Amino acid sequence: MSNPSETSKPQRSLSPEEIPFHNQQLLNRFTTDTGKLLRRKYTRLSAKQQRAVTKTIKRARNIQLAK
């Protein structure tokens, strides 16, 4: 018998570029309580990742899913 943990793929976290715009809980990690975007200084993301997160949050705002 094989170990089931060996056959299943390990869980990996999403990179900021892969965050879906409809996942509000993940997007809230990158915004303040008032809805402002957090700076790179606080999110510790690269410039490329920060741009991707910003686009995703703005897309969610446009369809009124996030603050």
C-alpha cells in the first residue's frame, strides 16, 4: 500500500498574480479597513506582484465586489 500523502499533490499558496478577483477575503489582505491599497512596504511584494494585485483589486472594485 502506498502512502496517500505521497500520491496527492502538495497544497501550495497562490502567488499574488494568481489571486482571482472574486475572492474578497484574499483581496482584503492587501487593503486597509477604509479600502485603500496597502503599499509595497507593508505587503512585502515585488513591484510586479504589487501591480498585479492592484489590477485585481481595481477589477473587483469595478464590478463592485470589494470596497
